[in-house]
Amino acid sequence: MGVWDGGLSATLPLMSVQSELWRAGVDDGWQPRAYGADGASLLSRCCAVRATQPRGRSREVGVLKRHGALRRKLSRALGVTRQAGWRRAIGPAAEQVWSTRDYFVLRCELMNLQRPRAAALPLVMMARDSGTFEALEGELSRATGANYLEVLSRVWLCEAGVRELYVADGEDGQPAYCQWLVRRGEERLLHEHAPGRFPVLRDGEVLVEGAYTFVAHRRRGAMADGMWQLLARARDEGASAALTVVADDNVASLRGCAAVGFRPDHVKHSDCRFGFARSIYLPADATARERWESATGAALRGAQGATAGR
């Protein structure tokens, strides 16, 4: 199954600005479309969301809000070249013009949830209002290089009002780790923010995305511990499975996911051509599983050892 996202990516500065220009138009938004014969498989579950367009005065207000968001993103697009550097800024933009990337669509059966080693700092994940959470803005002001782009993508999730953000503070009282736990029925804003990027959830499924460990608290096991808490919460609420999407070269995140029980479900193969992305979802074959095991072998052995030690 292939998917052509009928709009430009909202995850990188240059493409996000172009995307906002498109969305602020007077007539329609866009509608990414999914094609596939097997409606029951994940292959036909990529998002097909069309933003609801307000009418009359409410529509005018909506357009004005989008123009305000556009101005902020234009400012940030310029800020990327300053904070991340020209090479870092041009690289992601070039990827949106012409690139090919693979992602693991990972699935965790929550009945088999694995408790990882506890973080080296006490973590308690608590729900926070993404609309008023300012710590990422503060982190953005200090970030440089590739980390600037990572923080910026989370800031945009906050600005889009994506629910539901969870945050754990460190010993200093400042945020140490954050991540979104998106339940079925709460996906609309996420899909409007990044059309076609994430699968549509079925009954009993949740999505965990946007994991970020603040720089001052890194290398202390925060990701696996914090994510496990979210998955345990979802399980206790009655969810049966969790999904997440991770680039196949993001070894640190793959290991964090493996430590709590995520395993490859599908591989998302994405081709980007002049800002339009075509994604093909394929079952994880032997080659994909070899890549997964190569990246996560140590984490899998560690998780099994931690489980056996309890």
C-alpha cells in the first residue's frame, strides 16, 4: 500500500512554513489518501484526516490563528539556521526535497510489558497541559545543533495542542523527561499536525510519541523508565497494545523501546519527493528483524536480565 501525503511535512522548519501557507488558504485544507485492498491490516491504517474548516466568523478567526502560527514558524525557521547551523538546517530541508528513509512501526503487547531497570533518578510521570508547558521553550533557547531540531518538533506538538503530554521532574524540580500518550479518540490534533505520519488507532490501542530527555538528565535511563510508566498506565486503563514509530537509525530510541517490550510490527518505507511523502507499510521481514536485533541486542539482553532478577 502506498500513501501520498497531500501536503508538505509539518515536522521540519522549511516544509512546515510551506505547509502552514497551504493550510491558511481560503478554500480547502488537504486530505492525505490511503490506498489498499486489505482494510483490516495496518497497511490501510495510515491517517486520512481532513482538517475541519470553520465557517463564517469562526472561520475568519481560524485563519487569523493560522497566520499567527505561520509568523511564529517563519521566525523559528530563521532561528534554526542560527541555532542549529546552516548544515543542520539545510540537511533536513534537503531530505524533504529528495530522500528515502525507513522507520520501524513498533508494537508492544501490554500483557507482556517488561519492567526495565529503574532510572538513576526518581521519575514519576504526571499529566501536564501541553498548551501551558514552557520547559521545552526554555530548552529550545539553549539547544544547538541536531538537538535544536529535536526540541523544536516537540514544541510544535505543544503548540498543536496534541494530547496527552506527561512529564517527570528530576531531583532539581526541573523537567527531566517528557512523552505523549495518545489514546484512541484523542488523535485528531496529532493527525492534523502531521498528516499521514502515524497509524490510526484501533480499539484497545494507544500511541506513545515525542519522547524527549532534557539535556541535564541524560544517560540516566530516563526514557525506558518514563515510557514504561506510560505503558503501565495505559494497560491499567484497559488498553491492550501500544504503537510507536521510530527511524531505523535512531539506535538510542530503538533500545529504549526494546527495553519495555516493543518489537517490530511493520516497516514504514518513506520516499520524499519535493515535499510530498509516499509511505509504504510492509510486514517486518527477516532483514528488518536482523536490523532490529543488531541495534537493540544489548538492550534486549539487559531487559531479560532485569526481568529474571525480580
